[in-house]
Amino acid sequence: MPFKDCICFQLGKTLRQITKAYRNEINSYKLTHGQFFMVVAVMEEEGLLPSELAVKTSQDRSTTTGLLDRLEKDGWIERRPDDKDRRSLRIYLTPYGKHHRESVLKIFEETNHNFINRFTQDEWFQMQNFLNRLERQQKNI
């Protein structure tokens, strides 16, 4: 099999192109790719535990903690004690994060749509099924 036909190479090449498209849009916010998607996850659903955000973003807990630490330091998010369990901290947007919510979500939606719109609705559904099948297979290895 030629190198160019390797699934890892093809997915990696595509991922780098998509990442570059996002990077070009998020540079002004001084967010990394990982931080951007973490803050979008918080914008989508505030009040989650870090462990819940790790699951939501498919990150391990230590990576999630690092991303949250940086987002907190940069003023995007804050950790607040859980009302029912003071030992737990939940993640919320700061006023700064709320101020940028609309523009950040616009970048997320427009950039995502720029790629998804290259497919018909049926093709996108198939693509999601293919990617899910690869992910499920990896979990079984």
C-alpha cells in the first residue's frame, strides 16, 4: 500500500488543514486549538465538573486540568464550589468569557460549516458513521 493511502496519514493531513483553519480564526484570542475547544464546550454547557468536560471533549483528565488552568489564568473561566459538594468545583465562564461568547461561537460554527458543507447531508451522515466506527474499533483493541 502506498504511503499516501495510509489512513493515519490521510486523517492527520486533513486534521492539520482543519486545525490551521481554526488557528487562523482564533489567533486574536490567544487561544490554542485545545483551549478553544474547551472554552466552546464550557460555552455550550456551563457548570460541568472537570471530569465531565474531559469526557465531553474526549481528553484525559490531566490534559483537561491543564487546559482549564490556562483558561482560568487567562480570564476565560472560573471554578466555583459545587452547591451540593464543596469538595467539587464546577466550571463557569467569567464575564470576559461571556463577553466573547457570541464571537467565539461564531468562529466555531462558521469554520465547522465551511468543512461540513463540502458534503451532502447523506455524505456527512456517512462520514460520522465511518469516524464513529473507527473510534469504536480503537476502543476494542
